[in-house]
Amino acid sequence: MSIRDWPVAERPRERLLGQGAASLSDGELLAIFLRTGVRGRSAVDLARHLLSRFGGLRGLLEADQPCFNKELGLGPAKYAQLQAVMEMARRHLGEHLNHSAALENPSGVRAYLKAQLRHEKHEVFGCLFLDTKHRPLAFEALFHGSIDSANVYPRQVLKRALARNAAALILCHNHPSGNPEPSQADIRLTLRLRDALEMIDVRVLDHFIIGDGEPLSMREHGCFFSDPL
């Protein structure tokens, strides 16, 4: 049965307009994005099939183009549309963060950094550069590594901090495994960067590790100012 034949109150688009997007399931939201189904499947049926194939919404959103385009109903145009939607969401988070100082909006910082790095399949190290009032100047992904490590060069971090005229910064990197617990190498790197940046009067406010769930703050975790074992 086509969605057009459903009762109006049960159609995903009408429910979204009447009750808000949060009231819809992942499948219903995806169905609105897809707009149409394929032969023998409504948009909702196709959406549920795709979520099953990709193991959920995250798997679909993070799929590369060859894997995405293998599925019936998902061509290059749909892939381009999805990437555009995701990039708009990242920029929206960035604009929201820019309206306040980073330390006044910790949830916004976490959401922004997670949007920047969680989808990465390999380890990426980045910096959120801040001005004297701790307002964001720019985010840069500085180093890309293998699936379990990234080579981070303090000299390059210092150069970028000076180029941005930053007074402070927030370090971040992702753990593709999904486990955000800091390793001893993470702690040593944080202390090394903190000490190096202090020499040019740039404060390291925190180091976030992006994994599954909420990003982990190394400052809140209690290892930010402690020497590693």
C-alpha cells in the first residue's frame, strides 16, 4: 500500500508537521528523506530495509558512496543530498557555538566536536581555536592517522595556534573503536602539548575524546593535570 493511501494522521510527513520531528522513528525520518519507495516497497518499507542492511541510522549515514549506491533506491543524487544535509547540520552546530564562549556552552562544544569527528573511520586529531574571551575562532583537523593512532606534531599545533592568533584552544581526537577512555599515550600527548603551548601563552582548556555516547572530557576525567604513570 502506498503511503498516500494511509490515514493522514499516520503519514510520516504529516506527523512531523503536526507533532515535530522528534516524534518520528528513524525509519520514518529516513522515509521522508527518501521521498519515494521502489517497486513493491513504500518509502517507509524501503527505509526500514535500509536500516536493517546498514545496522541502523549511523551505519547508513557513515557509509561511503560505493556501499551506499549498491542499495536499491540509493543513487549518487541521494548520496549527495545526504552529505549536504549532514554538512548543514555541522555548520548549524558551529554557528550555534559561535554565539557564546566555549566555557559557557560545554554541551555545545561536545555536540560540535562529535559532529566533526564521530563519523571518521580513522583517527583524526583536531583543535578548536579560541580568542581571549574563549569564543571560537576556527576548528581544524590537523592530523589523520591509521585506525588506531595519529602522529601529532606539537610544532604544527603551535604554528596553527599562532596563525589563528589564538589565546586558548581545545584539543580533540576520535577513537574509531567507540571507547572514549584515554590511553596513557593520550595523557602524555595532552601534557606535552599543554606545556609547549604555555611557552607561547596559549592555554589548553581541555582535550575531548570522541567515541560512542558523550565525548569524554579529560579535564573532567581527572587526568588533565596529572602526570601519567
